[in-house]
Amino acid sequence: MMKRSKTIISQALLTLKQNLETTGDPLGFKQAYWNNWAKELNLPSEGKTILLTARMYQMLPYVIETTRTVSGVRSIIGIKGVGKMLTAANRLAGERIIRLKARKDKKIEQKAENALKGIVAALNAIGKQVAYLYDAEPYSGVLLFDLGLRKHIEHHVRKVYCFLKNLGIGHVITLDPHTTFMMKEIYPQYIESYDIEIKHYLEILSENRGNLVSASRREFAKEFVIHDSCVMTRDLGIIKQTRDVATSLGIRLIEPKHTRLDTACCGGPIEYAFPNLTDQISFIRVKELANVCTEIIVTCPICLANLSKYQKTLGVRVWDMGEILHAAFNIHS
């Protein structure tokens, strides 16, 4: 059983690697899908400072659906050749089956889109003009790192770095902790004289928080319990910035028992390999947070995906910080 489980996981990772090599996208999807959220924002497509989504928020419906699919495979794990079946399916399965099912999850898709739009609105409010590369936006390669495909990282990192440098890009604003860590800490390990400045959007908003006070509309509770991302706090040291931004919006953040550097795991990013373990860990964390406050705020798309699964069951609402910004600045979808 364990041997066959490893085979399936290995084939899935191979598919991911092949997709990156052939399409530049881990799921092998068409580029146009990833930038649908920005169609009405009229962001410039060129500039020295860019917003890099790394597709992490846009991927949420697919992360959730893929996790469900992997969970279902456990029931057929003994079928001979199932590992080969996954490889043969490759992009065809991803494009037609998982994508079709994932698109039905309108709630998480809307949450992700609102988060992206809210971040852009907040940056605009502080006068930070950013460009967005649309179809040309490269994938950071963070899944290669998170899933342990270290030997394939260097080629991808060099490819992305050269692409950005050729466009004259000197500053990248990232939206999630995993991509931030990848580009801030891992890229320099493969690139000598790495000279692209990487900043998470919360760092920038925190530095200009005085301008956030003028938010014209607020459609959210005044009190939230905060769930800190492990990567955000322990690897990036972004702790105070999150709280500064929340305070600027008139929010009172309540600290749970496990918070800041001692934050508890949301269950990710092991969803693909161990979906049942992820469910156990995320449920324990949501219960802990719900005992403090039913309004929960997160700053990571992976945390959002894992914790929001229990909104109905436990009577909580999980907000990404981007969603808060979306509501604060009265941005319409």
C-alpha cells in the first residue's frame, strides 16, 4: 500500500514538473485564465515595479478540487497501473476534469478574486502604482520548492530571473508568503548578485499605513482573531506589519493561544500528498480560533483554502486580508 501511494505521488509530481517545462504553468492551464481577475482594473502591462500573483490565489479552486481527487484515489489505490494513468492523463485531465469541477466552486473563487482586487485597491490608495504582466506573468516555481523537487529549481529560477531582468523590472510586490520566501530567500541561492527587490504587499502598506486610514467604507466586523502563516512569521518575520495594517483599518485583532512565532499550522502545503492529515490539522486549528472569535483573518491563500472549509460546520467566517481591503475600499467585483 505504501509503495503504491508513493508511486501515485511520484507520478503527480512528475506531471507538475512536465507541465512547468512545457507550458510554464504547474497545472498546464492556459495563461488567460490566471489574469481574468484583472480585466477591469486597467493595470499597465509594463513598469519597473510589478505585482506578481504567482497564481496562488487563482489556484485555490484547483488546490481544493485536486485535494478531493487525491483523497478519492485512496479508494482505488490498489488498482494496477493507476500511477501510469495519472501520467497519461497529464494536462488533459487537469484541463478538462479538475478545471470543470473547480470552476463550480464559485465561493472560493470569488474570495480569491476579491482578495486580489482588494490588494490592488489598497496599493492604489497609498499611491503605489504597479504594473501587471497579464499573460506574460511567470510562475515563481514555489511548488517545486514546497513539494521537494529541489533538483529542478535552478533551471526554473534562472529562467524567471532572466525574464524579469530583460523587462527591466527591479521591484516585485508579492501577494503570498510562499512566493515571497521563494523569491526573497531561495532565488538568491542560485543567482549571483541577485538585485531584484522583493517585498510583500503588507510590508508596503505598513510603511504607508497613514494613507489607509482614509478608507471610505467598511463592511466587516470590528474584531477578528488572527491566524498567522507559519512562513510569514517564522521565515519572513512579517508579524507587526499585519497588525499595523489591521489597526489602520479600525480592526481590533485578538491573539489566539498559538500566534506570532508560535502560530499553529493550517495543514498546508501537504494537501496533495496527505489530504486526510491536512484535514485533521486544519480542523483542530479552526476550532482553536473559533473558540476565540468567529471572525478569522488570514494572510495566506493556502491558509484561506484549508481553514475556510469549516465555515459552515463551525459557524465561522474566514477572511483573507485582501478581502478585508476589498471591503474597506468599497471595490465592486
